[in-house]
Amino acid sequence: PEDVSIVSFDDAKIQEARTVKVLSVVHPKFELGRMTARNLLRMMHDPEWRHHNYAYQFPVAFNAGNSVNDIRFYKAN
């Protein structure tokens, strides 16, 4: 983190065995897949749904990890 900061958007399981834990935004993969499948099925059976707005907001979590230095360090110097 002193030289390079790494940020991820998926909290991938591959990171579990690493000594460097990547800062990550975690999104609800199962819920996103479930809603997508439901909407695709509705679109296949109901032509009106093909013009529906599919914007959704999901709650996300934040795993701080240890791959990013504290930005306050740079602001203070």
C-alpha cells in the first residue's frame, strides 16, 4: 500500500488465501442473478416488459482489506 493501492469490485474468493487483502466493494451476486433471471423470464412471456426500466439499487458492503494506504497520511504531509 505504500507504493501501489489495489481496489476490487467483487470480493473474489481467490483473495481468501492471500496475505494482502484487497479493498473491495461487495455486491449481492445471488440477488442480482435472481432478479435478472426473473426479469428475463417476464420479458420472454410479456412483450410489455421489454420496455420496462430495469434500474435497481442494491445494498453493498465494503471490505477494507490492507491493500490501500490511509489517504489521510497524504493529506497531512
